[in-house]
Amino acid sequence: MSTNYSGAGKLPVNVVIIGGGFGGLETALSLKNLLPSTVRITLVDRGEYHSFIPSIHEVVSGAVRARDIQIPLALILGLAGIEFVCDEVLSLDAKSKKVLASSGVLDYDYVVVSSGAENNFYGVQGAETFSHRFRSPEDAERIHSDLGSLLTDRKRVCSVVIAGGGTEGVEVAGEVLDLIRGRGYGPDLNAGKLTLTLIHGQDNLLPGFPVKAQEFSREYLLRKGVTILTGNRIAEVRQDSVILDSGVRHDMSMLIWTGGIQPSRLIRELPLTKDPNGWLKVTDRLHSPDDESVYGVGDIISIYADDRPLSLTRLAYHAMDQALIASMNINSRLQGRRQVGYSPKDKPQLVSLGREMGIYAYKDRVLSGPWVVLLKKAVQAKHLMTYLTKPGFAPVTSRIPGQEFRHLLRILSPL
Ligand SMILES: Cc1cc2nc3c(=O)[nH]c(=O)nc-3n(C[C@H](O)[C@H](O)[C@H](O)COP(=O)(O)OP(=O)(O)OC[C@H]3O[C@@H](n4cnc5c(N)ncnc54)[C@H](O)[C@@H]3O)c2cc1C
């Protein structure tokens, strides 16, 4: 029998948030700040942790562990007075305003969907079966462990392939290099027995970045011994090789797939309008054009202002800005006030190429140096620290169990 999480004594307004990532957690805490205490706010996530995804590449080299970039949702939300349900959301019934999870049902007056994206294998035969995914700290830990095992046998010929040359592909290449060097391999990469190849469908790495950043990343990785194949798509993946669309076969001991994202089944099956690629269509007020009680933030949305799509890269800082606008608009709806429109703000992007080099890109400005890696760590620390200092949290740190408190202290001092 299913549980009704909302319980018998239903409060006047129930807000349910799906996903505790960048968009969802920020929405929950912003709503808590804005809405009266009588409003019941519930966040549901299938996992126990909020993860700082932009740092998962560091888990690949072993510079940090998965738990070092995660904070427990139950703790953060519990201390802020927000309910947390750890469960997988299966679907949304917009007509009866219910979120259906695997072991219960949540009633809502407003729902904010922020369940993120998943790897896109573009229907490439064998890709899903024979690749290592790279979307979560757990994926990165698996890569670290499997790559470590491969590297223990020096007699073995080993070919590591990275699919995709966007931010994720370039960053993971830098970390794989660090892991290889950390295992004592010299610049000759075990007399050529070990190869690292990055395969990218477009002509330039880091699409969307200024040319200077694209060229810098290419030259840096080439200099460190990475083979870069641009303008090449993977047409098929087999257990021990990848076949390019040119027909060329490339040996592969391990394939790390970073090539693109797509909406999950939950989003594809939502009974609401999507864009041509299956992302949830929202207005610039960030609600569905079909249903003003369904808001969307983060990677899952495609924003249309005056029925024209806004061009927007799917990034954590956009998800957090959208969370604030969606929260303000839910508050305005409840108070009968006008809602505000969202317009994206450009912010600097930081790309690391291993622990010794990084690229800072803001509009046309491109800078590089090891300091970018430190800056990225500082951003991570600030992000996690923010959730410890949100109203209602700071005075109650003494209530954090000892083990968790030590863990939080450790992850807040990554420099
Ligand atoms: C390797 C990598 C590096 C990146 N680097 C950067 C960077 O440097 N800067 C930057 O700005 N952005 C970066 N991004 C992008 C950024 O991580 C995303 O844009 C951001 O995480 C989107 O936030 P979100 O809330 O939409 O989704 P997410 O942060 O992915 O959160 C989604 C949450 O929903 C939960 N969930 C999903 N489905 C369900 C379900 N059915 N039921 C219950 N819960 C569910 C998940 O467990 C997860 O907690 C990077 C992404 C990757 C993969």
C-alpha cells in the first residue's frame, strides 16, 4: 500500500520540489526564506546528498573523494525546517496535482521540477553498455577505481578513450593525466603502451568558449601526451574498441562518455509541453505554459520568452538564479502580485586541466594558470558554506551529529 507523505492534516499550501541539486536545493531554501511558515515545503530526491557536480572530475584523479563534495540533504533541509523525502519520483499527475514516487504520493499546490539531465548516448550502438558514465560523484569514483586497476599491470597495453571535448571531457582528460602521473608513469607513458585519446565530434574543443580558450586547451593537452581527434564521431562501441564514423577502429581498454546530455524519462513523460529536444518548456516566469502550478528550474528546462527560445548553456549558476526567480514568483502568486521574468546573466567559467592548470573565460576574456584550479576550489567551498549559513542554520550547528560535523569541517577547507 502506498504512503501519503502529505499526511492527514493537509496545510493550506504544499510546495513540492523534485531534485536536491543546484536548482532544487536553492529553490527549497529560498522558498523557506520568502514564504510564511504555514506553507509546507517538501524536497524529494532519490539520493541522500547534494553534490557539487562541477568538481566530480577531481574524484577521477583521487584528489578528492566523492563524499568530500557532498553534503547530506536530510541535515541541511531538516535544520532549515524543510521536509526531505529520499525517494525516486516516477511521474507527475498535473490534473490531480500529485507527485508519484516509488513508495508514496505527494500532494502539491505548486511543484518545482529540478531533476537535472542524464548522459546522452545519441543511440550509438554499444555506447551505453561499454562506457563509463560521467555525471555523478559515484560515476567518477567508479572511473577512479577501474582506471587504477588498469594501471597496475604495466605489461598491459592500455588505451583510455574520452568521448566528448566539452568542459567535462577536457576536465576529465586533465584528471586522468594526473592519475597516470600519480601512479609513476613518466612522460613516455610506459614506452607508448599507455594512450589517452579524446574524440570530439566538432572541430574545436570547448564549444561555445572563446577561440583562445579552445586553442589553449588543445595545445596544453597535446603537450601532456593526449591524442586529440576532432571532427570525428563515434559510430559504434564494442567491448574492446570504438569505431569512428570514418570506419577507423580504435582500440579501447576504457571509454569515459562525456558527450552530451538529454532529459530523463521523468521529463520526457511529463504531460506538459516540451521543446523539440524533449526539455520541459517554460515561460520566462519559469512555469509551464500549460499549467501555472508547475515550475521548472535548472538543466531540465527550455525557456521561451514571447514564444522565442532563450539560448542558454545548462550550468549550475543559471540553475541557482532560476531557483530564486521561481521562488519569488511562487511567493508573488500566493500574494496576488505580479511575477518577474528571468533573464540569464553571464558569469565567468572556470575549466581545470588537471591540478596544475586551468582556464578562466568571461565573455571574450581568457586567462590561464594554476590559480584557476584554486579559484574553482574556493567557489566549491563558498557554495557548500552558503548552505551552512542560510538563516536558521548557523545557530544550530551544535545539533549536527559529531561525525557529520567533522565531515562538513573537512569539506569546507579544501584549499
Ligand atoms: C562533469 C560536469 C562538470 C560541470 N561543470 C560545471 C561548471 O564548472 N560550472 C557550472 O556552472 N556548471 C557545471 N556543470 C553543470 C551543472 O552541474 C548543472 O548545470 C547543474 O548541476 C544543474 O542543476 P540541476 O539542479 O538542474 O540538476 P542537478 O544538479 O543534476 O540535480 C538534479 C537532482 O535531481 C535528482 N533526481 C533526478 N531524477 C530524480 C527522480 N526521478 N526522483 C528524485 N530525484 C531525482 C538527482 O538525484 C539530483 O540530486 C557541470 C556538469 C557536469 C556533469
